[in-house]
Amino acid sequence: MPIVRNSVLCFVGVLMASSASAEEFFRYATGVVPPTSATCEQEAAAFGARFAAATGLSVYASSCAEDGFSGRKLELTYIAERAVQVVSAMRGRFWDADEDDTMPAQIFDLGALFGRYDQYATCFSAAAAEVARFESETGLDAVAAYCEPGTAGGISLRIDGFGTPLRRYRQQDVEFRGEVDVETAERLAAVFADNGASIIEGEPWGPHALISYYGAFLGISMFSPNYYGQVDDVSQCSQELQVAQEALSSMRGGQPLIATCLQASGSGGFHLNFAFLREGSGLGFGEVRGPTFSSFSACSADRARGVEAIRRISGRDVRAGVCVRDRYDDSSAFVLIGLAP
């Protein structure tokens, strides 16, 4: 009975406070924090003090729990009218991105995240340098830095702060067609840097180039004709790359940031890839499907006539036609893809 009575009293107290000021209790918790010489109680108190200083909110209680397997975890309860927004940097490797392919500042759904560290000790060792960078780039004090398992393996480091950051931490998984080489990843990182992004790293990973950075830059949009932009060899790819680049430049008002041929994985061949600054909701041009051909040479030889036919049938201002493999056809056919504003 005492337990029931205490529970009821707490519940009524919350209702009275809520009806008077519309305030509620909220919970904020960490993963495993790097070890320190402080006691668990001291660490909990310091955690609560950092949170209160950063947010200006009242901390109702803070606690520290020993996890015998990996270390300590911190938790607090605070009082506010609404949950406070967390500004985070998550040092993972890959994720199911949100709508604009960047990691949001407020992280709610991480999707499939591969931790970049192989064990907690490695994550702990990286924390101090990453916290210093977070504070320097965002202008915010780090309230917590902690390690937690990635949903798809490995260990990730997350750093949390509160307030309005000078620069947000972002990640973009730029997906190419073909295998990304180191040179292409470096060129892509340079594009980000040239647009005001403070690059942490740019690394190739199969068809992906993973860019981690601080800044306002919204990233890159990729394009490959007929989705895959695949041809049989580097000579064909270079020829079609030039044709497409001239047309795309006329429609976009400037050269693509990156125009490259990348080797296909497994099946052989090469893919055409173009990178543009992300602007608005689209690329500013589109494709119009044209006739198919039995070979690349047949498509190339009939290019001018095919473009005229696509232009006439579609009624669009088709600027060029690109010969690529027909991904809708199980045979070895090529298709002429018209490019138009």
C-alpha cells in the first residue's frame, strides 16, 4: 500500500504542475562514456551541471550507472515545457539517410549505422580530439560524449551539445555508379571544402564516397544517364562523357563539378558519373528515352538522327543523346538517352 500511495502522490504532483505551468519531466541519457578518475556520483553531478549550464533548464535528478561490461552510462531528468533539441555529431560510417541525404543535427532515426571503431577502447581514445573539434566548429560546449553500438555493427562516437551552432555536423553518402577510387573521393572532398565545408574525412567505400564535415553546405546531387550510365569500355565512356558534359553544362549554366568514368564492379564495363551542387528539389534537366540499338557503334552512328526523332516525338528541347546500356532490356542492347531541360 505505501508503494501505491507514493505513486499516486507523485502522479498527482505532476498533474498539478502540468496544469499550472504546462511543464513536464523529460529524460536525457547517454551511451557508455569514456572512463575518468571521478566517482560515479561525481560524474553524475558534473553531467547535470553541464546540461543545466548549456540549456538553462532545471535538472530534477541525475544518475550514473556502472555497466560492468563496457563502462558507465549517465542519465538525467529535467523539467521543461518541451523536450530540448540536441545538436549532435555522430561519428559513424554509413546510414539510411534522411530526405536530403545528410545527417540531421537532431538525430532521431539513425537507420543502419556502422560504427567506425572496432571496440569501446578505440572509441574512448578518439573522444577528446573529436570533442575539441565539435566545440571549435559549433561554438557549443559538449555536454556529453559517449560510445554506443552501431545498429549494423561496430562502435560509434556521439557528441551532444545544446543551443544554436555556428556550423552543424553533417555527413553525406555520395553514391556513385561503379567503384569509387581514392582520386575521385579526394576530388569530391575538395568540392565540399571549396563550398565552405570543414572536412573531417572523405573516404571511398565501394560505390560510395562518405563525406563527414561541419558547415552549412547541403551537399552533392549525382547523375548517371539511364540510371546506371554503363558502357563496355573506357573509350566508350570517355566519348559519351564528353557528349553528356557539353549538354549538361548548357542546361546547368556551368560545368559539372565532377565528370568521371568509374569501373563497374563484377560485370565489367564503365559507368558515367556527374556531380552537381544540390540546388532546390531537382537537377534542372531530365531524360527522354529514345530508340534501342544492337551495339554501341550502331547507336553512336545514328545519334544525330535519333536526337531529332526524340525531339520531335517528345516536343522537348533535347540537347544531346547519350549511348548507354539499356538496363530495361535483358539482351546486350544499347539505348539512346536524350538530355533536355
